[in-house]
Amino acid sequence: MCLGASATAAATPPQLKYVVVISRHGVRAPTWNSERLNQYSTAPWPDWGVPTGYLTAHGRVLMKLMGTFYSDWFTAEGLLKSPECLDTGRIYIWADRNPRTLETGSAIAESLLPGCAITVHSRPEGGSDPLFDPISAGLAKMDPQIAADAVRDRLGSQPQQLLETHRAALDALQYVLTGGKLAPKNFLESSGAIGVSTNGKSVDLNGPLGTASSLGENLLLEYANGLKGNELGWGRLNAENLYQILELHALYADVTRRTGYLARVRGSNLLAHVLRSMEQAVTGQAVAGALGNPGDLALILCGHDTNLSNISGILGLSWHLEGYQPDDTPPGSALILSLWRDPDSRQ
């Protein structure tokens, strides 16, 4: 029996042509100073070795590892293939002007093409970057009433009930902070009732949930910074109770960053630039509003967890990383948009 022409050839796999990486910065020190943090614990918080909000030394090492991960993936897919440093000019990195995001961009650049100099671009000195914070930059306006009402709708008619819904997580946080002793401030009692407030640039949750979100995030930063023993949550923090505590930060991020109106106001400009950059990669022709140049292989944006949450809220994205709460945005995490070409149809 002759099979001949009746056999069907295997389809040629698509080719990776362009990648957009929207990354949160690496592990940073808390943005609250020690005096503020120590009010809620029975012992001092650790010394991070850097100013408040700055990328830690360990955080920089971790971001270099992420750069190596991207390098390995891009190379395996044939995206990076030019010898020596010829691909450096085809990788465009843009970072927010914050020191921790600039350092994140620098760390990724160092390991993406080791020994090659990749430029990290950013907004010139002065003012907020409209890509990452369009409201502070004056590009977008948030209606305080619409924003507050949108969050209140998400919280429901009895927001105080959330304290009972998340009681186990709140108790776990209180235990890690105090070990059963009395701290100068009890975040459950000193933060007031759950409510919504806005300063015209963002929306915050008043009361225990907002405070708990920040304290829980700082414990995550300790864990991600590689602290051990008594330095890690005073010896009371582990992967299990941290996961439970992060439930509070995930709730806060969901209602204040992923809620539709807030996500669109804060994230639409960034997402529009990403779209135009991908259109430019498809056509090979310059597109107004695109970041980088025609023929680029990758666009890497170094921003914040707020940016990832905003974009996921706009696009209706959801994920669950091992060890984290649903839709959490740990340090160094990223949303990746990939552009592939069918080698046969060229589509």
C-alpha cells in the first residue's frame, strides 16, 4: 500500500516575534518608616539596609535571575539569536523614575544579555511618568465620587461583615505581629470602621483592612527578601500563615485597583502604549505612541503591582501563582504578552 501524497505533513510551529514584559519591581524595603511600623508590633521590624521603598540587595539579585530567565526563554524560542551584542539595540527597557524600578530595569538589563550594554530608558527628571501614574502626571482625571461609589459597590452594603469573613487571616496577622502580647497599637481596634476615602488620585480603604494590607505586604517582603529565623516575622512567620495573611492584601488590591472604573482610569494609558507597540511589531512600521522602534524584539516595562492589577482589571485577567493568593502580584512578577507568527500563512 502506497501512502504517498495522502500523508499530511506536521504543521510548522509558530515563531516568537515580539514580547512585552510588564514587570513589578523586585523586593523592596517597606514604604512605611520604622517608627510607623513598630507601632503595630511588640518588637522592632528588621533593618533592611536601604532607605524606605528602595530595592534591597537581595531584591536586585532576584531581578537579575529574572533577567536570566527571560534570556533563556527568548533564546530557546529563537528570539535572541544574533552573535555578540547585536541584539542589544532591539530590546527596549522603560522604567518608572522611582529608584526601585530604575534598579529593577538595570538588574534585568545586566543579565538579559550578559556583557552587553542595554539602555534603561525613563522619563527625564521631574514629574510623574504618565505610563505608570497618569493621574499624578496630569494626563488622566479620576472622579472621586464615581471612584468611591465603585469601591463601595464592591464592598457591599455591610462592609464591617468583611472582618468576620476574613477573621482567621486577621487573627493570624495579629499573632505574627504580637505573639499574643500588647503592641502600642492594635490595628484591629485603632483603625476605625471600614470605609472608603479618596484624595483624587487613588482610593483607599479606611479601617483595619487597609492597615492589614500594608502590614501583610511588608511580611511578604521579609519572606521574599530571604530573612530567616527570628528575623522573619519575629520567628512566627512561615509559608502557611503568610499565605493566609496575604488574603487581606489580595482583597485590598482587588477592590482598590481591579475595580473597573479605577482600573481604566489608571491603566488605560499604559495598555494603549502596549497595544501600539505590538502593532508596530506586526507592521514593522513606526506607530505613533509605540515604545521603542520598528524591528524591536522585546519591550520590558518596569513598574509596580498597581500597574499589573490595573491591567488585569481592564482585561478581565486572573491567575493563581503557587504560594500566593489569586491575582496576587509578588515582587518581580510580570504580565507577559507574546506576539507569534505562523511561518506558513505569515499571520
